[in-house]
Amino acid sequence: MHAICEEFRAAATLDYQQDEADRGNRKITCPVLFLWSQRGQVAKLYDDPLAIWREWADDVRGEPVGAGHFIPEEAPDETTRQLLAFLS
């Protein structure tokens, strides 16, 4: 539980500060797979989530998945299909 709390704390403080320092100066150079829930906040708040990630990375792939917050647990077959396609 302590580690989970520390991860959330870091995301709101240190991680955010480091992301802002990198914005416009550095990009992720390895391929990125971004999967999000069709029913979750990402789908509700953003028309094109991949466009946001393309600001941060050169090669971004992904799509929404018919699952809730815990995509690998709720859609294991789709997650496996996406990962195998991405890694091949």
C-alpha cells in the first residue's frame, strides 16, 4: 500500500515536474503502445488520445479497448492481441 501511495504522490509532484521540463525538449524514441478504455475518462475527455502521445513520442500506436480501468484483467485476450501485434 505504501508503494502505491508513493507512486500517486510522485505522479502529482516529481513526475509532473520532470514531464514539464522535458516538454518540447525531449521525446520518447522507442515505439509506444497506448491502450485506453472505451468507457473511461480518456475516451470521455479526449477526441484523439494518440495525438497527445504523439507530442511526446515519435512512434505511437494503440486504440480503445472494450474494458474498464483494469484493461489487462478485464480484456486479457484483446490485451494479448495488441501486445503481440506491437511486439512483432
